[in-house]
Amino acid sequence: MMSVLFSEAKIGPLHLANRMIRTASHEGLADSRGRPTEEQFAFYRGFIEGGIGLVITGYAGISQAGKSALYHMTMIDSDDLIPSHRKLVEGAHGIGGKIVLQIAHCGRQTWSAQTGRPLLAPSAIPCGFYRERPRVMTQEDIAAVIDDFGSAARRAKEAGYDGVQIHGAHGYLLSTFLSRHANKRTDQWGGSQENRFRIVRDTLEKVRDSVGANYPVLIKLNTYERAVRGVKAGDCIAFAKMVAETGCCDAIEFSCGTNEGGFIMARGKFPTEAIFNFMRPYCNYHILLKFFMKYFIVPFIKLKQPPFHEGYNLETAARAKENISLPIITVGGMRSKVRLENAIQSNRTDFVSMARPLILEPDLPNKFRTGESDTARCDNCNQCVVAADTRPIQCYKNHA
């Protein structure tokens, strides 16, 4: 009997051969301008040939003001980038793949030294990790960002992508509007859930208007933020309902966490050595400061990290699924075939997505299909997560 993981399904008009999705992760494989490269295509090729139903790319910047501080972010902020994206998409389609472009504005989770422009956010509250005070967005700023999302989506469609995913999670710009922790506005863009959602609603409507009725539009939302007055499950479910009510979205992916919240999104081990070797600003610290932090600060930080368990966003995803009819994609600790199957069979999610396990085993879907494996080899060391700040993505377990 065929596993439910390998049953066919649809996201809007997009037909998928199975229910396993490669979720977005920063890759650092673009060139210095943000154009996709042959190395990036080779990275995606592994997932496609490995049996994944859909590849969602790492986030692509919609504007220079929203550019990530991480190594070599992919960009989609100009029409002159379309040919490079089209070449990537044609390569993916040529080997039978389906590929969706994730589009994002990093907001306050970057550095102005990287963007060349002041950081933008709903309120002048620095991200606890980047620690740079952003400029409060004006009405004109907000309108421009919404337009930039629409233009990025249009470019994605012109390049041939099978859809776009709007990044509304992980502490990036749209996510900060949703969070009372980061959004202290008292105008129509802050306060109530409806007001905090307004920029997401307007972005969805702009994107839909830009790509037309029969083009897949997805969004990623947080189930939880570790912050006082941050997004919690109840907020997430309310926002998911609002997404559905726009009539502009074809699927919601649920994740969690922000940069300042620590390893909430990527739960598992605390990669102390990798942080001090690869992650700014810590990799640039004096050796004595590194020593002090390793032995006197990090042990206390580790105590606050949540334990890893499989499917840590499933509970909220299931509650959302009870309230909306849109297809649900869930990421977060997806590791064993039996648990992935159970998540779908129990109607808690429609699709399962993963990133870290596929970096080590891009052919994991095929291994699950043939019975060669029933559990991902990824041990959640999280070295890949922190090293992406200064170098291209890779698995450090595989390169030990």
C-alpha cells in the first residue's frame, strides 16, 4: 500500500506528485548581485532528483532596503534579474521539478551596512540580535513595500516559477507588523489583530493582482514567538483565518521563531563552536571574550532553549486546519516517516516540509519511498543554520 506521503495533491492550480516539500532556508549561493547561480541550481537539483514534491527556494529580497545581512542573498528586486531566475527555473522544470520562489523583506533583521539604507520596521524597536534601531515606517514606506512585493511576484511569474511564497514569519518585516512585541503603532497599522494584519492583507491583494487569478500564492506564518507580547498560537490561528478570508492565498505554511528568540525555529543542539567560528558578530570577538562567553554565558543560554521533538508546530497547525479550508504545510522537526505519515493521516496538516534533513540527505524522499530509510540522519546540530551567516549552505555533519 502506497504511503500517504506519496499521494498526489494540489496547491491552487499546482499539481504535486507527493506531499513532501523542501521548505525555504537561506542558501548563500547567489552571486554578489543576488542572481541565481549554477551552484544554486545544483543544490535544488539534489532535492528534485531525490524525490521532493516541491522546492521552495531560500528567501529572495524584494528590495535593497530589505536585503539580508547573511551571505549572498538571492534577490528579485529588478527586472534585469529575471533572465537568471528563468534559467534556474528552466533547469528545474527540465528535470521534472516544481519550484516556488519565496519573497521577503528582512525589515529590522539585517544591518544598514549591508542594505546601504536605514532599516525599516513598524516601530523604532531594535531586533535583539542585530541591535540596530530601525526607522519607523511612514505611510509611503508601507505603500512602497507592498508595491515591491507585487513587483517581485510579477517577476517570479515572468521567470516561470510555479508560484510565490510571501515570507510573513521568522521576525522579518511582515512578521514584525503581526507581533505586538515589535509593533507599537497606534494608527491603522497597529493595535488590534485586524490592524496588525492590514499590511499582510494588502500585500496578499497586491501580489494576487500582480500575478492573476490562476497562479499559486503561498504565505509563511509563525505559530509562536519567544517574546513578551509576541505572536502566540491564538494570534496565529486568527491571522490564518484572515489570510483565508482575503481569497488571495492558496496555502499557508506554519513555522515559528525569530532571530532574537534563539533556537526556537531550528530546535536541537546549541552550536557553540560554529557560532564563534562563523556567525557575526561573535566570530569577530577577541579570543578572551569568546572564552568568557563560551564558559560563563552560553551555559545559561542553553538552559532557555526548548527541547527538540518531532513536529513542534503541528499542534497549532492542526488547530488552524480546523478553522480554514486552505491547504496547510507544516515545518519543524519533521524527521521520521511514520510521524510524517501520521501528521497527514490524522488531518493535522496536508503537507510536511523540511530543510535541515535535506541538506544532508537530498534523496530522503526517495529513501522513504523505497524503504531504504525510515528516519532522517540529521542530528539537528544546527551548524548549517549559523554558518550560513558568512558562507554558502552545507551540512557540517557530512563535511566533518
